[in-house]
Amino acid sequence: EIEPKEKSKEESPKEKTPESVPETTEVQLPALQEPLESGQVVITVYKARDIEKKGIFGKADPYVKIKLGKQKAKSASVKNNHNPEWNFKAAFDVDQHTTEDITIIVLDDDFGKDDSLGSTVLSIKAVQEHRQLLNQWIPLEKCKSGEVLLSAEFIPQAIVEKQQEVQPIVIVKPVEKIVQEIDLEPKENKDEKVQVEKSPESKVVPLVAAEAIKESVPEIN
């Protein structure tokens, strides 16, 4: 009878071990987003329509402001127009550390604080996946009415660097021409001054000779 009791004592800890497992709770981590590809996102805001009328007179001088983190761009204002055309283009740098999307805001240019006439957010990930979004009417949010017509294009970093290498070559040539023209101008001015200084001497000599001739010729009575 003693042996069965010893077996029961040995089996009892084995039965308790499974009970401790459910105490650990599993935590599901959110899926990590893939980092963005480095390059530039070029946004072109062509125009807007049906912009909300605010204020007593319902007039607006709208302009567009585009933001990506600390990068900002602002268009010119269009006076008293609820269907403005801007044709405004801006480029924004993007890399693997970029976490925000591009915000497009339509504002009323006014004295003091400019009132918001609506805004929208453009997903950089969507632009990179499609490479191009052409002539898209996007409704404005946080307003009663209005939408903007825009295009977006993603340019990979390798192409951006090639464009930057080509640009300095084009810029240097006109600078050389300007330098040459500046060097030539002082030389021409010096020559002109020398001619002006010599010209009075040539006028004095004939006058002296004429007076000498008059003295040498005897007067005829």
C-alpha cells in the first residue's frame, strides 16, 4: 500500500505543470510597414472648383499650401475666385525615414490669420506603387464643398541624382559668356578715353600754324 502513495506524490507535480502555461498571455504585434523608397514626389495642383464661400461677403483669395514634415511649398493667390487655377508644382524629398503623408491645404489669403478652405492628404505609398497619378479630382475635407485637380509622380533617387549631375553642366556655359562680356567692356572704355584725350591736341596744332602764316605774310596796301 505504500508504493501507490509514492507514485501519487510523484505524479502530482506533473499534473500541475500544464496549469502554469495559460498564465502567459500572447501579445500580437502590429505588422511593420515597409520603409518608403528614397526619391522625390512631385505634386502639381492645377486648379480647384466649388470652393466653400466663407465670411459675410463670401469672397475668397485662395492659394495652395503643400506640406511634408518640415518641407513646405506655397502657391500664389488668386483674387476673388472660387474656381481658381494655380498650375502650381512642387517637389518633396522622401526616404526610408519618412513616416508622414503629403498634406494639401487650400487657404484664403486675408489680413491676419488665413482661414482654411479645405484640405486633403495624399498617400506617398500609393504614389510610389502607381508611380504616377494623373489629373485626379480629389475632394477637400473639413469643409462644406470643394475639390482640387492634381497630378503626382514619384522619381527614384537614382534618377534624381542623374538629373542633379546634368544641371551644373548646363548652368556653367552661360556664366562663362557673361564673364567674357564683363572683361571686354572696360577695355573698350579705355580706348574711347584715350581718343578723347588726343583729340584736343590735334585741334591746337592747326590753329598755331594758321597764326604763324598770318604773321609771315606782309600786308598789302
